[in-house]
Amino acid sequence: MRSVGLDLGARHIAFCEVVDGVVVRRASVRRLSELEPMLGRKSPAAQVAFEASREGWHVHDVLAGWGKQPVMLDTTRVQQIGVGQHGRKNDALDAEAMALALDAGRVPVAHVLSPERRALRAKLSVRGELVEMRARQVTLLRGLARAAGVLVASASTDHFLQKLQEAPLDPATRTLMAPLVATLTVAQEQLAAVDKEIAQVAKGDPIIRLCATAPGVALIVSATFVSVIDEAKRFRNAHAVSAYLGLVPGEKTTGGKRRLGSITKHGNTHARSMLVQSAWQILRAGDADDPLRRWADALAKTRGKKIAAVALARRLAGVLWAMWRDGTVYDPGLQARESAKGLHEHAQSHELRAQAMARVAKKIQRRERTPSRTSRAKTSRTRAM
């Protein structure tokens, strides 16, 4: 079988074909469709390696549709196969290194998300951008108000527009703010629509609802975790999940002396930050009798709250993975360490599961009711005008 390496670039794609360890063909094209004569259905069988990237899933689907064997490479380990070796790195050399490694059977394969998880992650990416844009605009509007000598009353982001309308701002400042207020209103409405769509996805996804039974884990956090992990069984244990999300300490051990540093921060940034936010929620407002809260509080007394929050996020990732693996809801009656080691040994009652799922149903209802907040803000603004 032919072994092909593709280096995917924004402007062109480098192609390299290897047979029995020898380069037999090179090419450079602008679009993937131009590779059809070499990799299309009528061409001989081939395995095709390429690095995971934004367009990687699309390339994977196209190659599979052509009847080829797509192999997506883990970008964090491509240096192991010679990419960038000896300080020489360009598209043609990268494609050659991938083709040679594929031919030799030594490629670090990346996980390919299922179509459902890809769609969910894309929707969450849109939501994340809307949230960040809204936060930037709220910060700017508050700054403009302060520059005019007015402090806008504290409020949640959802109710900020209402508080802004009630603030004693002069007409000139309101005119200055008008473009930002208009875009923020649209962002609020679009965010509410996306939240409603995600709530509908959660209704039909038992894994999202299962993970949302854990303390501090809102619907969006659960959906983000599920979209990144995709399949619980592809991880050996809870530590592998934490390492995949970049929540484990970096290590530099030499000469028999172990040195641990800050967390690696590898993996999906958004999922990691969501878990840390959930950890802070547990520390600040969680049930004081919950085993996760007790464990984190004990750690905070000796190491500080910041370290405790990150450590709790790491443990929470393991607990969510174990719940998913075993199909069990979160049970505060168990020790947190037991939740991560083997929930399958614990027979959960129907009453416990029913209560947990009832809490999740309320989370979904709150997410679906989000549009009403925007409507109230819009109505208040209309009356003020």
C-alpha cells in the first residue's frame, strides 16, 4: 500500500508519496480537490497522514470518501517522527517526514471526533466567542460610563443592558455608546438562541445529562467536557484524562530528584478553563458536606485556594470520566476517590438517579429560559427610549 504525507497549509498543500521507504512522488497543490487524480477513488489504495488542524476533520472525511485510509497525527508528538529535525522545517520536508513515518509504522495517531461531537464543539465555539465578545463590550461600556463620571450598578452580564439604561448618563455619552449597545443586544439574542440549541442537544444526549449531575458542573461545562473527550473508553484511567486536558503538573526529574512544576496546560484550553471554573464554584458555593468540597477545603488550608481549585478541577475531570465510563450519576455519599476508581462496583438506586436527573432537568429548563432575560432587557431599553 502507498504511504502518503500531506502538509496542510492555508495557501497550498505539500504532497509526498513513499513506497518501501523511498520517495517516489512529490507535488504541491492549492486545494485538496486537486489531489483527486493522485488520491481519488480511481487511484491505488493508500494510507494518508496529515497533522491535526482546523481543517483536519474535513480532510479526513474527504479522504475516507475517496476510499483511502486517513491517519490524523497528534501535533504534540510530530517531532518524534522527524518533523523539524536538525532545524530544517518546510512544507515539503514535513510531508516527507510524515510519509516515511507512516510507511515505517511509527506515527502518533490523534483521535478523530465523531460527527456529532464535532457539531457540538463547533456550536460551543460559537457560544464561546459570543460570551467573550459580550464580556469585552460590557467592560468597554462600563469604562465609557466611568469616563463620564457614572458608575453603572453591579449586575450579571445578562442584566447589564437594563442597568445601563437606568444609569444617569448624558445624551452625548448615550450616543457614543449606541453602536456598542446595538451589537451587545444582538450578541445577547444570539447567545440566548445558541444556549437554547445546546439545551436541546443535552435533552437528547444522555452523557451530557449524566455528567451534569456532578456538583458545580453546569450544562455548558458538561457539554464541553463531552465534546472534547468524545469516548470515555479511549482513556486508561482518570490520570490519562487529566493529562489529556493539561491539568497534571509538569515534571523535571533528574538525578533521582523529582521536581514538579505548574500544570502542563496541554490539550483543549476551553475545556480546562471550564473545569477550573466549576472547581471555583464548588469551593465558593458548593455543599460543605460534599466529599469534593471537603477535600478541596483541606487542600486549600495547606496550599492555598488557587492550587486547590486547579487540583479540584483535575479530580473533577477524573470523576466525570468515571461517571461516564460506568454510566452512573454523581453520588455524594461516596468518597470522591472511590468515584474515580470504580463506580461500577456501586449499585445506584433508582431514587438516587431520579433525583440527580431531576436536577439536570432544571438546569436544562434554566438554559432554555435564557431568551426571556434578553427580552426583558430589550423591553426595558425600548421603554427608556
